[in-house]
Amino acid sequence: MPDGAIAGTQGLLFQRQDAGHSDAGSQYTSFRLAAHLTGEGIAASISTVGDTLDNALMESTIGLYKTELIKRRGPWRTLTDVELGTAEWIDWYNNRRLHGEIGHVPPVEYEAEFHLKQPNLQLETQP
């Protein structure tokens, strides 16, 4: 399995540790990647072939990544340059990039506002 598949998951660790999604490509169904995700506390989400709705968001994000980072700042000289650029892009994408579909705010701001609006559900103690 290419190290790029594991390196790509590192960006998830900057923001959260809940889930990582991929298509069913061989580099993403490998034992090594599964062990890496498990070790980092990330639940793998691997879609089945033909789940176009499940893949739509990821495919769109990958397209943005290639357009906004890889093609714009290339040619890349080393894998380390790509990894550092990817980490910077993920930080920018989540914390500063304005997303039109969510009201022209960054995802972290949108998510924080969402959680503030949720009812404060607490467990009641039994007497």
C-alpha cells in the first residue's frame, strides 16, 4: 500500500478523531491502513461499489483539494512538501475557507453554531 494513503489520514488527526472515509480502492482496504486507523482511534468508513451518494462529498472535496492545492502550488519536489501542504490546506479548508453551502462560513464555525443550537440533553438520575 502506498504511504500516501496513510499520510492522507494524518490530516484528520489535526481536527478530530472520529471517522475517515474512502472508496473501496485497494490502497484503502489494506490491512496496514486499517491498523493505522484503529491505532489512531478513527472508525473507517469504506463504501461499497456503486454508492454514489456516499462518495459524492468526498469526491467533491478531493476535487477541491487537487484544484486549490495540488495544481496551484505544484510541481511538488518531495512527499514531505505534499504532506505539509496538505496539512496547511486542511487547516485552511476547515478554519478559514468560506463555504457557500453553509452560509459562507468555515466548517468549524458552522459546526460550533449547530452544537450551540442543540437542546442540552442530560440524563436524569433515578431516586
